[in-house]
Amino acid sequence: MLQDVEHRALARALEIAADPAVPLGPNPRVGCVLLDPHGTVLAEGHHRGAGTAHAEADALTAARAASAPLAGATAVVTLEPCAHTGRTGPCADALIEAGVGRVVIARTDPNPVAAGGIARLRAAGLDVELAIPEDLAAAAAALNRGWEHGLAHERPLVTAKIALSLDGRAAAADGTSQWLTGAAAREEVHLLRTTCDAVLVGTGTARADHPTLTARRPDGTLHPRQPLRAVMGTSEAPPLPAIDGAGEVLPLRTRDPSVALATLFTRGVRHVLLEGGPTLAAAFLRAGCVDELIVHLAPTLLGGGRPAVADLGITTLADRLDLDLVDIAPMPTPSCPTDLRLTLRPRTA
Amino acid sequence: MLQDVEHRALARALEIAADPAVPLGPNPRVGCVLLDPHGTVLAEGHHRGAGTAHAEADALTAARAASAPLAGATAVVTLEPCAHTGRTGPCADALIEAGVGRVVIARTDPNPVAAGGIARLRAAGLDVELAIPEDLAAAAAALNRGWEHGLAHERPLVTAKIALSLDGRAAAADGTSQWLTGAAAREEVHLLRTTCDAVLVGTGTARADHPTLTARRPDGTLHPRQPLRAVMGTSEAPPLPAIDGAGEVLPLRTRDPSVALATLFTRGVRHVLLEGGPTLAAAFLRAGCVDELIVHLAPTLLGGGRPAVADLGITTLADRLDLDLVDIAPMPTPSCPTDLRLTLRPRTA
């Protein structure tokens, strides 16, 4: 059971782990808070990306710099301390050597190379707490879901985002699509972009919409973390607009989702936001390469126009592509008071 | 303020008013409960359709048959007692003459011919209570919404029901559509049919689906109240199946929604359930003849097939037909665990 101070410390560790200045990619985001035996915070630390100190080491360094007494301290960490020597030494050993007495761990390490920290801590006689309240455990899982997906599947996690009318249209007959959904939905897209390593569009969308694919705040300024901007397809498309501070542009000269994802994975991408259009969405759905679908649904009818999802090769109802709706949220704005966001996942048999 | 016993009596009056054996159509459904000054129920009554006693008269008759003392009694009614002499005398007078001291009224009568009961009761010195809790007032409004719509608009209320996939398809490319949504949604359609005077389909649907258009229980037996079965269009269609106990079949040889609705209104229909297909739904939407849209949404993708709503004559996004989502409800079944029902109304500027 977590004590109240440990609960608060873990919430804080999750918060600092999610520091928007930290790049995403092939390293997990981790936070650590050190508490003295009375529950007072001694120091905080977090990982800042490849080649920098791990969260535990960062916190221990901060504690020592403040001459904080570490004997009998509790380390509250968002991820199991590592047991391997990479660019830095094993964090489990560092905690043991510092005299830490108890370690609260929100999530075990799915990385076979780094795992083993819990066993090592317990072997050294430390008290290890793994019973985490559900909300914090879920937040710890969500923090590195792209990274975890990569370890399990050797390809990035793919979130597809589509906006559609009640009758499944992404645009009217004349191609107009701005704006089908309200400002709340559009703002959310920018937040989604900051939480993904890469945004991916097809050459068709690049030609038609000249998207900037940046993550901006409502005032137009750029978020600190910008996604890689990938454009996929074999047809010609104009270059994406060059914007100071925007993510790198990466052309992917393939129509094969698996090839595109393999290239992105090699580049360190662990979470891709697929932003359309209908052809690209259909290609990824057909290839079984969509892990999560976010639908911004405008309660409006067009009666025609461009379908939001192109041909899936389905001719009869029995071959339908079933999804499970995992969340519904209102996305209200004054002009679009009843827009919805639906979050779905392809049903696994 | 309603006393607790009056609150319970009103809930009961609403329940008996909704008696499924009572036909719908051009008469309101009304219930009445008589309470003695201590709050004990003296008698109940309800209206059973054109030519039968009004609810108040029905309750007074029952009270007299039981020799119940009516002096100082409270009458709890779902609709304002009438002040006019039609096939029966004014109910307001009957309550006054019976010695009733207080009348609780859930909804005022929007019918200019019959209204005036409240004034007459007050003029006779009776205490009239109109402050009704929101849930009961809403139930009283819902009870006769077709009838009220008819008084206000001189045409039936139209509820359109469509089933669609997440990408707006009603059927796959080969025409298969059974079953896009789960058993819960299909069962709800049967309940909807029993609450409407008429079910309306196009000749195309009649040809393609041979629908029975009956209101059935899950065990296949017929509900006590069956809707008129109207088939609209100028092309030939086979007759609907003859079924013992099913509603009358009415061919409407027109493609014009206003003409069809005028004919139905003349026949006493006050609430129409429009059950498709896409062409008929589009025709009614284009004509501004849909008051409520019920969407059974299956979280599935087809990527092609028959759109759930045909051409609306909309070519550019600015001409979109906006709706307001007024309700979302889950419609889960084991095979379709995350089906949804959305209730929408066309947005009125």
C-alpha cells in the first residue's frame, strides 16, 4: 500500500517525467522523487533523453548536491530501475549504494535488456512496493506506450486521426473540408502531435492541403516538442512548408505501410500520428497497421462528398472491420456545440 | 410544491396514461389519480381513445362506483382538464361539481379548442398546482409529443431511424446489411414502432428487404399496439407481408414528403417513424421534414458500400446540414459490445 506522501510523490514523478522538453523516441521517459523517512521530498530527477542521466541517478545527484541524507530514504519511480550497464551504470545498484530503504515502482520494465532491477533491489534487502493505484498505474503505462509498443512489436504504435461527418464524409463534393469539426477538435490535433514522434500524411494530402504538420498552441506559437514530418507515397508532392522550429521533413518513397513504419522505427520513431487522407488511412487499416483510431465526429450530414475512409477491399458485411469504442468525449465549441471525439481500437478476435 | 403523495400519484397517472392498449393518433393520452385529503388514492382513470371518457371523468366514475367521498379531494392529472364540450362535457366542470379542492396539472393544454380549464378551476376557487418536478414535466411532455407537434405544425412529428457504420455506410458493397448493428439496437426499433402511429418506408426498401414493419417482442410475439405500415413512392413494390394483428398497410403514391405527411395527418397519424432507406431519408432531410434523427452507430468500418444517407444536394461544406446531438446511449450486446445510439435534432439557426 502506498502512503499518501508516496502517492503524491508518484503523481509528481509522472509529471516531471512528461517534461515536454524531453524528446520522445527510443528511450523511455522516467521520473524519480526521493523522500526521507518522514515523507519529506529530498530531491527530484528525470531522464532527459539518450545519453543523459537516468531519472534515479539524476535525483541522487540532486540530493547529494543538497547534502540530503539518503539512508533509509524512499525512491518513488515511474519505471523499474534498470539492472544493466549501458551508457550509465545500473540504477538499482545506485539506489542500493545510496542507502535507500524502500522503492515504489509504478511500472515494471518490459525491456529484457534492462529488466531485473526489482530482483536486484529485493536481493539487497530493500522493500519494493509494486501495488500502485489504478489511475497512476494507467498514467505510467500511457507515458511510454510508444516505447513499450516498439519493444513488443518491433514497429511504432500507430494512432490514426480522422475527422468525419455523421454520414462518414471527410469533405464535401467540391473538396471543401475546412472546417468540418470545431476549434476544440483542431486544438486537440496539435496536442496529439506533441505527444507523437512523427506525423505521417500521404503525398495526396501534401499536394491538396499544404499542411504545416506543426504542433501549435491556440495563439499560433509552436509547442516545445515538434514531431518529425513524414510524407509517404510514390507520387510527386510539393515540399512541406519550411518553418523555423518545426520538425524535420522525411519523404518515405513507398506505398507500403510496413515499409514506411520500418523506416520510421529505424529512425527512432515509436509513436506515429497518421493524419490522412482517406487513401492512407485505408492502406494502414487494410495492412492491420492501425493500433488506435481517433475520430472527430461532427454531427452534420453532407449526403455526398469524399468518404473519410477509402476502399478497404470489403465487399460483404461479414468482412467488416470491427472496432471497439474505448472512449467518448465531448469536444464542444460555440459553433460546434455537440462535436464528439471517439477513441477506438481494432477488435482483436 | 407537490407533496410526496402527489408526486407518486402523478408518476402513476403518467404510467396509466401510457397504457399500451390505448391507440395513439389525434387524441392526447391522459391519466388522472384522485387523492383524498389525507393522500390516500380514491380512484384512477385514463383516456382510452376517441369517443371514450376523458381521464378525469373516468376517475370520477370509478370513485363514485366505490362510493368514495370526493369533497376536498385532489385530482392529479397529466394534462390540463378541458374546458370545452365535445363528445364529452368539460372535465374542469366535472371536477368542480364533484367537490374537488385541488388540482395538480403536469402540462397545460396547447389545444386552443380545449384550453381554459385552469382558468375555470381557479375561478371556481380550486387550488391549481402547476409547479411540477422537471422529470415528471418532461415525461408529461413526451407522452403526447406527436399530438402536440400536430397542433403546432399541422403535420406529424417525424423520427428518422438509420443504422450506420462509423464510415457512414448502411450496407456493404454487395448489399448485405443484416446485421450491421446488434440485437439491442434492433430490439429498440420494435419499441420505437409501438410508440409511433405509423412506420414509413420507401418502395425501394419494400422491394429489397420485404420488411414486416411490425412491432415485436424479442420472443417474436406482437406488441399490443401496432403502427400503420405506410409505403411511399411511385415505383412498384410487392405488398408488405400480411400478418395477423399487424397494422394496416397504406400505399402513398408520391415522392413528396409533404404530400405523404399531409395524407398521414389526415388519417390521424401524429408521429411517423421513418425507417429508410437512404433515398427516403435524404428526401425528408432535404424537405426539412425530419424532426428527430435516431442513429444506431456500429463502430465498424466498411470502406465502401451503400451510404446511409443519399444525395442531399449539398456540394460545399458551408451548406452542411447541421444537427445537435441531444443524447448518446450505449446499446451493448455480446457480439456488438460498443454499439451506440445517438439522438439528434436538426439545428434551428
